[in-house]
Amino acid sequence: MTAGGDDRPGGRAGAGVAVRGERLLADIARLAAIGGRPDGGVDRVAGSPADLAARDWLGARIAGAGCLTWRDTTGNVFGRVPGGTGPWLLAGSHTDTVPGGGRLDGAYGVLAALEVLRTLRENDHPAARALEIVSFWDEEGASPTSDGGLVGSTAFCAGDHIADIAAFLEPHIEQGPRMEQAGIDLAVVDGIVGIDRHTVVLTGETNHAGTTPMARRADAARAAARVLVAVRDIAAATDPGMAANVGCVDVLPGAPNVVPGEARLVVEFRAATRAALDLAAARLAGHAEAVARDELCAATVTPLSRKPESRFDPGLRGLLGKACRGLGVPVTSMVSFAGHDAGVLSGHVPTAMLFVPSTGGISHAPAEHTPDRQLVLGCQALLDTVVAWWHGGDARLVTSDLSRGEQS
Amino acid sequence: MTAGGDDRPGGRAGAGVAVRGERLLADIARLAAIGGRPDGGVDRVAGSPADLAARDWLGARIAGAGCLTWRDTTGNVFGRVPGGTGPWLLAGSHTDTVPGGGRLDGAYGVLAALEVLRTLRENDHPAARALEIVSFWDEEGASPTSDGGLVGSTAFCAGDHIADIAAFLEPHIEQGPRMEQAGIDLAVVDGIVGIDRHTVVLTGETNHAGTTPMARRADAARAAARVLVAVRDIAAATDPGMAANVGCVDVLPGAPNVVPGEARLVVEFRAATRAALDLAAARLAGHAEAVARDELCAATVTPLSRKPESRFDPGLRGLLGKACRGLGVPVTSMVSFAGHDAGVLSGHVPTAMLFVPSTGGISHAPAEHTPDRQLVLGCQALLDTVVAWWHGGDARLVTSDLSRGEQS
């Protein structure tokens, strides 16, 4: 079949086993109803009653497929066919959402993994016994009491069970518009950008907004605004592929008739390389100091947080690319600008991700959407990748499996 | 004497009656102790126990000087010698402060007026019977429940007693650095700037700070920052003498990893003429729209408040200037960039103000300060002006009095 074909891909896929698209789509709809909102969005913040209900539902769904299911002490939900032997290929994502999130972010990856597991089991495919699926706890970090997100995957990698895991695959929606704009059905993710946040504090002098002569003002808000405007240019000059944002702006004391004495920005840079992140930080600090001098203010730039960039495993990326080609989808690779559990796992086991497009680039919002055809196509690509991985067993064998696959 | 003379001006003043500087300064110290802070500042927000205690103290001080005192239903405190006949020349200011304010703002004008009243009375000068002194209620508007300041003077002008008032004089600290920088002891105030506030709302699109391509972002914070930076240039191009401030900046939703979808600024312009204020508003709106287009956002600029500019009475300004010259102080005129009760009164009766310098331009802060010599000098100038006004009686007589005064 080709990417433009019917809604039931996989019938002739390399593995010879096809996922059941309607079943996948029905599960997505059922899960979206748990914490579902009238506007089509989903409220399923980690630890909320809806999130816990969704995890119960998932466990029941895994068990209903004749598989084993369990939950670890963190809250991660797992599934496996009985009688398998490790080490396992882990596949999945998370079922928690941001407040007012969409029906696909995280949920798609978990349900695609479930559909692959039960399809392989129904077809008595031996790869089923090498597959484990997961819904990680609190990926989003949206609860005020959350430890910042990626909680379940981080705890998982610090625990014992990671020793039984040979690799990790995470299907996910892109959450941006690049694939839709380029007309791409599936994309192999090269890695996840590193994310550095910096706090920029401009300190001026609080003063009377009428009586203080304009030329003598040490206006922290004006200095901060000049830094804010420059952030995009600093990023573009450092690495045209990087992203930058100033999402938090605080101006004190915050009265119409008082010259602001202090202003605070949180600047975020995302780039595929540490070198770009460090260069952007240095340029930000230099620019803030120059602006501050010009505005009679002082500037401090302090690192707030640093999430290291991730590079995914070349062997797994090769298998995903092969699966895409087998489904008639040209292989496209891209960097993820959003963080994912796969970023955590990649520090411990060979890891890769597969993206499906996000309509309009919308995510973390009720309008989050991916066409059904692409959701099913991504699920089939996951199944084919799992089977190819099972055939290969290690990187060398994977290579030989790839060459065999090209002849099938 | 000259402006550079000793600390006891007035001995040879035109009126021949000298205020008692030590008594004035001692009263300033006593009043500053009511609501006084360890750091030298004053907490006497209108309606607070300290403000009410200060008004009680003032009434007792007026009565102790052998004068009548009363409080109107608004809370304004008045004083007069017994047996006077209206219409009266009113003099004074206010005794309430901002939180953490200084010892002089408002208090100086009230206590200078008190010193003039009791000095005239002690000297049996007939001008005493034409003078009334006042401490207006809630000039600052610093209480959360305040009606925005200028409460007492506004109520006073809406009441019956304003009909008995022939003119108003308000001594005050400059609250800015201009006089100190220019080495000026006293300044006659031409008028008070008008103050327009505008709310600028930039509306973009809330989005993921990683996955949204930089070129597609409708970043409301970036648009707002560009407008903020331009405000000072808009003001300078419109009227080099005007002041502009952006004291309030709000960026929503306010998360490091979310492209801001909305940003709000409060822009304040202060200028001596309505024409300048209107032109600045038009240029602000035009610039905000142009920036918004460039940033894929929308802009709205809405008037938030408008305080009309005040022009003070030429006759009274002439008398103040004459008094300054009589004390050896060159006549300097300036516009007030801060609002005052005199701005309210000027809409109803001939009004003028006299400024003394503020050290370092500091006001509304514990470090608020004016050298004692200038405080006493201003008080003497007020006395001489009251006497000159009493001699003149109306604008034509004032003119002839001025010419007589020049020969004395």
C-alpha cells in the first residue's frame, strides 16, 4: 500500500500482520471520554480522579486482551503477553494530559502500543512475547504538586525493571505544524532538543513616573523589553533551527505611575546541540549587560533549568525508517522540539520515536487532531518495527534483518 | 537676605513679619513621628489610625495657636483665626502619605500654612483674618478602598464652603530633581501636567514554545515589548517636555514553555497641553497597530483614565514670584509633573503652587528630604504672598501692590 491508500494499512506489510485500525480509533475515543470535556478536550492531569480512572481502564483493556498487566509503585501501567521472556522491547507513552489538553498527546502512543501487542498476540506472532507496553506516570508535570513532569519515566529508569528493557519505542503526535505543512505522514525522530531556561533580572530604580526626568530614569521594564525583543535574533544568529521563548515577564512594583525598578524574564532556548545552547546563553548574557548599561540598570542572567538534548539510537531509527518505506511512506527525519519520556529512556537504553502529524500544529488544546489514516499508519509502522526488531535481536542482526526486509 | 543666607529668612521680608523656622521644623518632626517608621519614612495612608491621629494632632496644634479648627464630613481639617471675614485665601495641602512615604510630601504644605497663620496672628497682622488653612483628606489615593486620590479636595470643591474661598495656595516639595540640579531654592508652578493612561492589549496566539516554528509565532509578549520600547521615543518626538511611563506589564498565560497569547501594558503620558497628550495617544495607537501587524498579532489601545492639565492663576503666580524676589531668590517657573490638590482647586478658584527642592529628586520614599533652609524659605515666601494678596484684594490691586512692593 501507499501513504495515500485506504484506512486499513498493513495487510501486506513486511511483517504480514495488520493492526485493526477501527479498534485503535475506538480505543482512542473511549480513553478520550475519561476526563473528556464538552469542547472535545481532555482534563486528565496526573493523579486526578480522571487520570487514575484512565489507568484503571487501560489495565482492564490490557487484561481484556488476554495479557498481563501491573502497576509499579510510581503509577506506571504495564502490559505483556503471558509467557514472554526478557529483555523486552518497551513501547508506549503516557495517558496523563495538561488541563484542557487533547485526546492524542501521550494517549496515542500508549494505545498504538496496546494495539500492536494484541494484534501480535491474536496472530500468534512470536514478537508478541518480546514486547512490553507502558503508560508512564505524570509526563506533563501539569499538577501544581508535580515534580516537573517526566516523573514516571524518570522513576522507571532509576528502578530495577529498566535492566530488563532492551529498547524503547514511543509513537507520538508531532505537536507542531511542520509535518502537515510538508505533507509528511510519518517521521522518524532523530532526537529531542535540549532545553535551557534562564532567569534575566533587570534592576533599575523605582521612581515617580512624572517628576523623574526621562533621561535620568533607570527603567527596568524598558531594559527588559529590549532584551525580550532581542531574544529571537540571538537564537536565529546562533542556530537557525533553534527555538526561543520568553513566556514569563514580571514588572515591579507594577503601578501605572511608578517607573519600574525591577523586571524579570524567563528565557527558554531549545536546540539540538549543547554548543548552540551554550552560545545562545553567552550571547543573552552579553546583550542583557549591554542593554542594562545603556538603560542605567544592572542585569543578571542565571541558569534556571537545563534539560539535556537527546540523540536517538541509529539502529532503531533505521528500523523505523525501514518500516515507513515498507508502508510506502518516504523516510523523513526531524528533531523533536518538545520533551518526551523517550528523552529520559534514551539515557539508559536504545530509544527512538515515531511522529504522526498534528493538524494545524495544535497540541495541548482541545482541538488537537491527527487524521485517522495517519494514526493507523503510525500504529502499523510501530508493529512492523517491533517485528523487525524481534527478527534482529541486536544491532548487527538488525542490519541483516533490514537487508532481508528489503527483499520481501 | 539672599537665598544663600542664614537659616532664618524673613526678618527683612516685604511684609516685615518673619516666620519662626525652628517652630516649623519642629512641627515637621512631630508630625513625622505619627506613623513614623524606623527607616525615617512615614506610613500614614488616608483613613489609617496614624492618619486620623495626625489629623487630631493638627487640630490640637491649630487650637493651641489660638485658632479655630474644624473638620468637615469628608475629613478635611481646617483652621482660621477667630473673627475673620471671608472670602478667605486658603492655604495648605494634605497630611496623608503613601505607604512608606516621606515626612514632607503634603505635610510640608500644611505645616507651612499653619506657621504662616500663627505668625500673622502673633504679629497681629490683619492678613491673618483673611487666611484659612487646610489639610485635605486622601490626596494620595493609596488605600485599596480609596476613590483614586484627591478625594478631600474634590469633595471640598463640590461642597458649599468653596463659595467662601477666594484663592488657594499650596506649598509643596518638588518631588523631582530639577530644582536641585539647577540650584534653585524656590519655584513658582505654572500648572500641572495632564495625565492620560491607555491600556494597550496585544493579542497573539498561545502556542507550544518548542514545536511552533519561530516564523509562525504570534508572540504577544514580543509585540508588547516592541511597543513598550517605542513609548519613550513617541513621547520625545511629540513634546520634549512630556513624560511617559509603562508601569504595568502583564503577559499571559505566563509559562516558560508557552508562547504568550496576550500581553497588556498600561501606558501613561504626562504633558502640559491637551494637544500633546492627544498627539501622543494617536501615535501610540498607530505604532501599536503597525507592530502588531508585523508580529502577526492584533492591537487595541483604549483610554483608561484622563486627568486634565491645570494652568495656575497668573495673578497669584505673580505674587509668588514677587515674594521670591523679595527674599533674594530669582523667579523660576516650572510645570508640576505630579498631581496635587491645587489641580482640583484651580478649576474653581484662582490657585497657585510654590515648590521647594527635593534632595536627589526622591519622593514617596523614606529618604524624601529638603534642606531646612529651603523649607523655611518657602514658608516665608508663603507668608509674604499671603500678605501681598491681602494688600491687593483682587487682580488689579495685586498688580498695583506688586509695583509698590518693587519699591519697598
